[in-house]
Amino acid sequence: MFLGVDIGSSSSKVAILDGDKNLRAVQIINLGTGTDAPVEARRRALEEAGITEAEIEAAVVTGYGRINYKKADRQITEISCHAKGVTYLAPNARTIVDIGGQDAKVIKLGEDGKVRNFVMNEKCAAGTGRFLEVMARVLGCELGELSDLAEKSTREVAISSVCTVFAESEVISRLASGETTADVARGAHVAISKRVAGLCNRIQYELEIVMTGGVALNGNVVDALSIELGYPVHVVPHCQAAGAIGAALFAYESKRK
């Protein structure tokens, strides 16, 4: 059995593959580096797969918190692991849009699934999961409710600020002027899609486009990005765990070469 761990800023993911590269377990906990979530996610994954620690032949860790994780044989960057995981889940993917809690990245793949180029937005929270967390708080809803709220929108309210701090003030001002929460939520989704589309254009994206990360669970953001790019953006199963799956594949390859 082969185990992959992806420790992000706001979530921990663990995937387990068997000797035939079948996915045996995926566990996600919405707590990231600096917490016990990686340990708990690993425990749950072992339980889901019905195996013990002794049956793990190799383990690879990736993600923001990989440096401090001691129970892996190797550390590999999230760019490489996301490319590996998405190619496993969607072999025709040529562009990966991954939006995490603290950064957004676009990865361009070759036909062989290897990374040809990538670009990241990590200096500002605009275009990341953190941006949506702030929007949800201001709009008085849970993060998981944003998509459904935005679907009720009847008109688009432009959110022009690209900085999360200024966008928060702008949203408060929009609400104070009488705009509905649904219209503002939709505006926030369009704002994040424009930011991410800019990254896609910088890298000269190619089809098929696959979106991963927790924000991929927000269908309204996916739709907004599809409209912005003019092409469908696909969401793969286990979209949050693509990095962990890629790490598990690297673990497999380390013992099967």
C-alpha cells in the first residue's frame, strides 16, 4: 500500500493506493498545518482502507506543511503532485486550476502529464479560498452556502477591488447601498474568476481545463470561470485530494521502478 499526504494551510488530505494503483482511501479534514489534522486524516484513511501502518510500503508528503511532517519517506512539491494526481484522475487534462486557502496556481501539462509551466498567485489573498471566506463572513453565510446564495442572483454587482481587505470594505458598502447578498455573492465569484483567468492567460492555457482544490466545490465559481475563459472548466472526483493522490502515486513509483 502507498500513502500520500497533502498538508495545506486550511486542510489536510490523505490518499492510499494499492499495488494495482487503485484508490483505496481518501480522507479530508478542514484543518491544515500546525494542527493534528494530518495525523487524524492518516488514521482515518488507514481505517477506510482496512489496513495497518505496517502495510504502508512508502509514503510521500506534499503541500504547504510538508517540511514539518515526519512520517513520510520523501517530500515533493505540490506542483508535481497536483500534476501527477490530476493526470491520474483526468488523463486528458492540459491545464490545472488549483485554488487553495492561501494561494492560487495554474499548471500547464504536456501530453505525457508532465509539468510544462506554472504560475502562482501567493502574495495576495485575492483569488484564493481566503477571499471567499472573508466574503462569506461579510455576507453572513457559511462558506459552503456561497454557491447556492450566488445562484439566486438576478443581476451582477461588480466587485472592482482585487485586494481582499479593500474588497471587504467594498462589499460592506454595496450591501449598505441596498444590493442583495445574492447579487454581491455572484459579484465576488466573478471577481475571483477574473483574477484566476488572468493567471490562465499568462500561462497560455490549453484544453482540457480541470479545477482542483476546495474552491472547486463551489459550482458558481466554476461556472463563472468557464464563462470568463469561454471554455468549460471540469471538476474531477476527489478534486480536493488531487495533491494527496499524486503524492501516493510518487510513493508507488518509488517502490515499483
